[in-house]
Amino acid sequence: MSSDAPETTTSASSSTPPNDATKAPKRIVYHVETTGSYWGDVKEAFKRISVRDDLSHINEIPCARNSLLSGIASGVGIGVIRGMSASVFVASNWAVGTFMLISMGTWTICQRNREEERRRVQQVVEAIPKRFAKTDETAPSSEPKSA
């Protein structure tokens, strides 16, 4: 019993979305498949890097905005302060170093806080059915109550 209609099933591991003229295909950001070799994986990773696409979607990256703003403000502040007492080269090194350190630190803290909140929400979601489940002791009896 075969039909002439094409099969339209999609799997979770499929890397190509269905063709739709109105939607642009989504770029896969994280994919767990490997080529089997370290250098093959490195080549695949570099093929997926697109500075223009990454910067145009930076607002979709969790914690990126706050960490970049904190890093920029801290870098400028330290750069100006160091620029008052040292050469421009030294001040710019301090500014870039401060930017990197503060940006990575605040991004790491923000990601950790998001993960902790995700765990708490998961615990609440798991506890809700237990909270409203009726036990045998609280089940209403079939005997009529006398008033």
C-alpha cells in the first residue's frame, strides 16, 4: 500500500528546515554532531562563524547587553583614569583588559543566575502536581453526612 504523496516527516536531528518561500532558513547555532576529529571540528566551527549575523542578533543572546555595557563603562573609566598618569598605550591596554575582565565576569554571573532560576522554576513545576493531588485520607467518603 504505497501512496504517491511525498513523505513530509522531519526529525530533530535534521539540519535543514522545510523550504518556505516566506521564511529565511534559520542558522543552526549549536549542533552536537562531530566529525570525529579535533581539527575537523575546528574547521566546522570556523565555518559557522559569521560576524555580521552574530552582531545583528546580539540582542537575542542572554546576558550579552548587560555584560557588554558593564565592560564598556568599566573599560572607559579605567582607561581615562590610567590615561591621566600613564601613556596612551598603557591606558588603552588597561582599558581593553578591564573591558574583557568585567564583561566576562558579569556574563558568567548572569548565566549562573539564569541557571539557578531555571532550576527553581523546574522545582516549582514539579511540585505543583504533588501539591494539588488528593490522597486517600482526604477523599470524600460515600456515606451521607447527617446534619
